[in-house]
Amino acid sequence: MELKDRYYTVLDALPEHTFIFSESGVYIDVYGGEDNATGFDCKQFIGSSLYDVAPAEMAETFHSYIKKALETNQVQLASYKFDTDNMIELPDHVIAPEQIWFEATIKPIPLIENGERTVVWIAKNITERHLLEKRLKELSETDDLTGIANRRAFTEELRGALKRFQTANSPFSVLMLDIDHFKQINDSLGHYCGDEAIQFTVNLLNKKLTGSDFFGRIGGEEFAIILWDSGIESAYQKAEELRRLLESSRFVAEEKKIKLTVSVGVTEVRESDDNIKSIMARADTAMYHSKKTGRNKVSRFFSSHEKKN
């Protein structure tokens, strides 16, 4: 085998897709890709432009990496995905996955092709790693018992909500809910039934929430909900719906029908809020007002005289 053929054999055996691009975004050569699960051969792209192969927006982004690498003479790093919206058209016999994630290294090389400078683009398939990282992130943000957001995830969502309010004036309200007399359920029926009561409550209330509402468990029997584009009055009405729904339902444990209720506090974001502590404190205060005045009720936290109703 000649030395040149040997080099090509080695290059084609590389697990990563390796592309040579011209400055204008034309595929000069293609090597490797042995880890390609689809078995799709990218060599057919040789001679084509990025703009002929990829959707316009993606092609523009890819081309910007090439130009920046050449302008700065520095390695560029990129992470990107192909999905059902931007997947390069594959042959009929190829089953395309829903998503493929790549991590790319783009480096200038001392090769002039048709009068243009060139780069080598090495693309590593990181789909499995990405899915694992995504799953681990979901687990770190999900309450094990109920499947809704845990306190950490809720706190991060609330921080994001406050930031959007401060930058784009996007209003929202927060509900804080606590299951009434929960300790009695644990003491009389055991912690297993207590867990089931929490699951029952979450599953029931979730049916009344929209896809945009953010529901989290922030304590043992304590929950919080972010209602987007909602002032305090509409949030109060939603809280009343949730309260009445739970009150009218029955949780069955050990052949006993048990009436569960919640005490709810409602507040809306204010211009004076510079952190989430003030928002949570108002919702918490309003909730405890519900507890102190009979339970199974909803209380709003008003601005005037810091009055709760």
C-alpha cells in the first residue's frame, strides 16, 4: 500500500467525522465517521457548500465558526444538534434519530484550496453523553416522590421569572400551599399513607394547571406554583379553584375516605422585589394567615398596609 493510500485508510477509520472546509464554506474533503450510527456517508457532500447541505440559519452559524477560526488563527469550539427540524436529508433506508448532538473543534490548517484558506472541522458525536447529562439534570431538579420540580428547581425558575419581570416587565404571581393537618395523617395512618396523600394532592392539582404553570414541592407537605402573566386577583381565583377541587375530592387510604384540604397564600411580583426572598416571604406569610384563620382557605397578600385577606 502506498503511503498516500495508507494515510487515507487511517483517516477514514477515525471515529469522528472530519471535514476540510474552504473559507467560503465548501466541503473540500471528508474523512472518518466510523461512529456514525446511521451509516450515512458524508463524502457525497464533497464539492457542495454548507448552504446547499444545511438549513440556512445553521449554515450561517457553521460558516461563522470557519470565518472566525481563520480571522483569529485560533481553534474554535462548537456544540450543536441536528433534529427533526434541521436534519440533513438522509436516504430512505436510513432511520434518522430524533436528535444527534455533536461537539466540534474547528482549526485553521496550512492548506490553500482553489485560492482559499481552509480549516479542519472535527465533529464528535456526543449524543449519548448529552442525553445522560440531561437525564442527570432532570433527576437533580425533580422531586422523587411526586415527579414535579424540587425546591432547587423551583427556586431557579423563580429567579428566572423575577429577572424576566425586571427586564421585560413580564408579570407573574406565586401561590404557596400547605396540606392541612398533615401530621395527623402521618401519625394515624403512617408515613407511607402520608406519601400517598402527597402524591394524590399533586396529581389532582396538576390537572387544573396549564403547561406554562410551574409547580414545585418545596417542603414536606408544602408546595409552590408560579402563574405566568397573572395578577393577584386572577391568581386568587386559580388558587380558589385548586382549593375547592381538593376539598371536594377524597383520598382513599386503608379503605377510609379522607378529606384533604390546603391553606394557600397568594402574592404577585412587585417592582420593589430585588430578590426572590421577598416574594416567597409574602406568599409564606399569606399562607400562614390562612392557617391561623381556620385553614382550608386562600389569603392574598395586599400592598396597602401589608394587609392580608
